[in-house]
Amino acid sequence: MYQYSVIQWLFFFYFYSFFGWCFESTYVSVKSRHLTNRGFMRGPFLPLYGSGAIMMLVISMPFQDSLLLVYVAGFIGATVLEYITGVIMEKLFKVRYWDYSGKPFNFQGQICLGSSIAWGFLTILMTEVVHRPFEYLVLSVPGSVLTVVTCVLTAGIAGDFALSFKAALDLRDVLIRMERAKEELMRIHKRLDVIVAFTGEELSGYKEGVIVRMEDLRDGIEEKLERLKSMTQSKHTESLSDVKEEVHELDRKYASSVEERQQLGVLKDFFQRGLIRSNPTMSSKKYAEALEELKERLKR
């Protein structure tokens, strides 16, 4: 049975968070062929790995005499932890920091069979191989020294996490506002279709409910605005006076919405840029286009 002080448990958590960062960053860097500071935080720590390691140690305590039960406990415990963490983060931040949708036997893209099987073996590796020498090392460190080191780490990691958490919330707000700007453009596009139909011009092929890319949406709006401006300037009839005023108002709203979306796409915050660069596979169902736009801008 593991009998540690609070300070020792905290230090184990920080160590395995760091160990997980090293593993994940190395794997992603090799795969993508460029250095990647992987994770939610800017510092070299991945709390999910630290939480997973502590969970593995705790959940395997009653089964230390049976490798099979240790495997099953790790398989189930780590899968539940991964699922709950993924659901909460997506609900809170509107993005997925990992996505197993393309993997076989996945559930909601949050967990998959292959990952769960790996968690089981990692639990055995943790309890039987990795933790024992590290436990010996930590227990040999004087309590006062370990306390000072752990307190310093706690202060630094807490600050990093707080700033990263705020950045993730701010990034969520950016995605929401970018989507709202696009929705405003779609409303402008629909209204222009109505005006075009009212004036007797040929109606565009735009249909309600069809998902329109920003580039196509902007091209469609600009084309209609130019057509209507030209028409209202060449036809001086009383029936078109109201149309002319509305076209100018829609033109103003269009320029305002485009400018707002462009400004939102310029991420000036170091932590927000870091979140996207550190998680190249980050995805979002509702805000997919806005997120991809941010990724492309950062690449440029």
C-alpha cells in the first residue's frame, strides 16, 4: 500500500506531469518533424498524465497481488478519467484537445478501445517498473527539501495553469464571436437575396440551411452589393429609394462584420497562440471553420 504525505503525493503528480510532457512532446515533435511544446499549459507539464499516474497508483492499491486485476483497474479507471476530462474540457472551452473520431471502436471521439488497452498496460508498467525506483528516490530526499521544492513547483504551476485556463476561455470567446460575425454575414446574404428578388434581378443560388464557407459567403455578398449599387444608381424610380438606403446599410454592416472577424483572428495573446500551436490536432464541431482560420493565420 502506498502511504505518502500530501507533499509527496503532490511531488509525484508534478513529476509524472513532467514525464508525460516529455513523452508527448517528443512523440508529436518526431511525428510532425518540428519541435512542439505539447499540452494545455505553457510550462513542461501535462496535468492529464499526472492525474492519470496518481489514479493508476490509487486504483491499483487493492489489486497489487494480481497483474490481471491491476490491468483491468487501469483500463477502466484511466478510460473514465480520459472521458470525463475530455467532455468537461469540450463543454467548457468548445474545442477538443484530442479526438479519437477516426479510430475504431471509439465513443463520442473522447475515448477509444486502442487507447483504453494501452492505459491498462501503462498501469502495469507504472506500478511494477516506473514508480518503484522513483518512489525510492523521493523517499530518500529530506522532508524539508522536498517541501521547499514542491511549494516552488506549486506556485509556478498554479500560475501557469491560471493563465492557460484564462487563455482557453478567451480563445473560446474568440471562436464564438467569429461565428457570430459569420452568422451576421449570412443574414446579410439572405436579405440581399430578398432585395434582388424584389427588384426583379435573377436570384442567387444561395439556399437557406446550406453551410457556406466564409470565402464563398463574402464573394456572394460583394457580388450582390455591387449589382444592387449599380442598379440603384442607374434607375431613379421611387420604388427603389428604400432599397437604395437598405443596400447602403447592409454594405456598412458587411464591412463592420468582416473587419470584426479579421481583428478577432489576430491572436495577440502569447498563451492563446501557444494553445493552438501546442495542440495541432485541436478540433471543434461548431466552430471548426473559425478554428481552422486561426490555425492558418498562425502558420502565416
